[in-house]
Amino acid sequence: MYAADVRIFSERSMMKKSRIRQICLALVFIFILFASGEAHAVKFHFKEPLYSYQAFRTMSAAVYGGADIGECLKTIYRIKEGDDNSWYREWYAAAELREKTAERFLSEGHLLSAKKEFFRAANYYRAAEFFLHTNPNDPRILASWGKSRGSFIKGARLSNAPIRPVEIPFEGTSLPGYLCLVDDSQVKRPLLLIQTGFDGTAEELYFQAAVAALERGYNCLIFEGPGQGRVIREQKIPFRRNWETVLTPLLDYAGKLPEADPERIALYGLSFGGYLAPRAAAFETRLKALIVNGGVYDFHAVIMKKTGGVPEKMLDDPGMSKEFDRVAYGIMKKDPAARWAMANGMFTFGAKSPSEWLRMTRSYHMKDSIGKIRCPVLVVDSEKDTDMPGQAMQFFNALTGPKTFLMFTAEDAAEDHCQAGAGVLSNERILDWLDETMKVKRTSVPASLNN
């Protein structure tokens, strides 16, 4: 697939032939990692796996009010395969239509309808922005992300159950979040902290997890940290390994909320949040439960394993890494999955090149901290999630405290990454475990959520 790139690389390079072959082999395997047709279990409309998954991911929010199937399908059918600008253009148009409809409903006094339209607009604007990170200075990134956040906040203001934008003090600035409450009674309830991972936003988390938790009577605090959402786009703060520096001020803030029971606070990390959340939990004793969907024991090892076991010294050699980057950029121009994965890695980690990003991932592991986690942990895995195969079980086996392993299977149509397309089942089983762990008993759905 990349023979031309490899041939040009070989002809121009002044390195020894064996080293050239090693680099080329590494590049082929690296982009198989991100572009393989086996990357996601569900094949949905597009032949390109990442396009397929992202379309499916966006539409999956329908069950909790973040999408509608017909308008998603109409949008998807208009997108040109592998064309990132086409993806942006069509999702942006879909979002803009929903936002305009919401504004009309609002002016007519149809508040519930306006809320639902604003929420769908927020998700579609998020989808529109997804493939833009190849150029971190693209003005459409801030514009479409801002539209997503703005639409969500407009919808939140119309919600019967309070959804309040909050600012969490953090290292001389603040982290954005949403305090989602069962009602406005200020009754102390169990609090679920919810965070995303490599590419999600706080607004998306509302549909992924918060709605289901609110139905159970949990108050929720959704937040974004370094490398995520507004924090990377506006504040330019990249990912960091020591996520406890994020969780500690978050718990300080949460402990002062009148609606939170400080003795019943849990943390839920999704996707790459399956590394960030447990890393932080290892250094905090205030958590009563931890959910990782799925667990990430060694992020860097996953990448290097899928490169075919290329020696680390390749990334440390200035000449080899320079050639690595040159060929990588050439491949990224041709393959949308490779383009997005490397571009988003550089964007969110603050790396200047593909090889620098790979070097940065070396410290993202749980080897020196997983044994410090003492609260009960639910480790979630999906049967055909090949993004980080085997990581959840490796993570589970390394835990030394109370732990539970939960596997979602193809039989239940929940086998893909973070159970995309099976959000109802996923939340049922995850929150059942949390109910049992937090000793939460309920006999009915909170009245404020019945409408």
C-alpha cells in the first residue's frame, strides 16, 4: 500500500540498507495499527474503518438524546469517503440546521423541543471538528468546537434536571466541567466524576454516561483536563502523565459541593481515560470506587508491540527519527486513519513530530502506581476492541485491591470500543456494579427525570 513511499525513502536515504529496511518496516506496522480494517468490529457504511466508527459513534448518542438516526444517516450518505473536508462540511451543515431549528423553537416558546435540538446540534458540531487536527491552527477547530459547547450550554439551560457549567480551580487557571444534578433540592447524593480520554469532550460525556447515572439518582460532575476539550483548544495545556495533579483539585472542589456526599464519590474514565483515571486514583484515598472502560496498563507498549517490536533506539536516533517523520507525513497525506491518529496525538500531547509523540507516550504506564490503588475497581473490556488488545486484562491482573472484571461480547452487540452502539446495556451493567459497590438502594426513578 505504501510501496512508493518506501521506494523514494530508500533511494534518498544515506543510511545503511539494513537500518532503512528497519525504519520502513516500522512505518508499515505503525500505520497498520491506526488504519487496519480490523481496528473496529462494527462496519458502518464507510469502508475506511475510522470513518465507519466515528459515524457509528455519533449516531449512537441517539439513545440518550444526542442524535437522531434519520438525520445522521442523511448526513453520512453525503460524506465523501476519506475526505476530511467533506466530513467537516456535512456534519457542520447538519449541526447548523439543528441549531437554527432550536432557536426557532425557543422563540416560539417550545422549550423542550428547543433543548433536544440544541443537544443534537452539540454532538454534530463535535463530530464535524473531529478530523481537523492535522493543522492545529485551523480556525475551524475553535469555531466548530465553540459551537458544540455553546449549543450544549443553551440546551442545558432548558433542562428540568439542572446542568450547570462550572470552573474548577487548577494551577492558576481552571478546568471546565458540568455539574449535572438529579434536582435542585441540594440533597446530598452519591457523586460520579466522569472523564473522557484521547479525543472526547465533556459535552459528549453527558450523553455517554451522565444521563444514565442521573436516572439512577447519582449527581455527576463531568470535567475536562489537560489534553482534552477546551483545555487543549483554548488553554493550550497538553496531556500529562501525572493525572493526580488533575484529580486532587477536582476532589477538593467536589468535596465542597452541597449536593455531594463526600463519603460516596466515584470516578469513571472512558477510553484513554482508562489510564488517566486509575493513575490519579493511585494517589488519592478519597475515592470510594473507580470504573475504567477499558483499563490501560501500558499505552506505549501497545504502540510498540503493534509496530512489530521495533527497537526503542530507532526513536532516539536523530537521523532515523527524522527520516521516520518524513515518511510518516507522506503516508498521513494518503490515509485518513493514519493522518488522524498521528495528528491528534501531536495535537493533544503538544508534540512537534510523529516520532516525538511516540517518545512522549513512554511514561504513560501503570507499572509504578497500580499497586497503590485501594478502592474497589471495575475493569471493563470489549470482546473485539482491538485498539489496545489485552490491556484491560493485564491491568486487572496487576491490581492488588478489590476488583471486578466485566467483558462485553459480540452476542450482546457490545463488542466494540467503549461499547459503541450498546450504550444502554453498557450503562446498565456498569451502574449496577456501582450501585452495589456504593451500597445505593433505590425503588424508583427520580421524579424530576421522568419527563
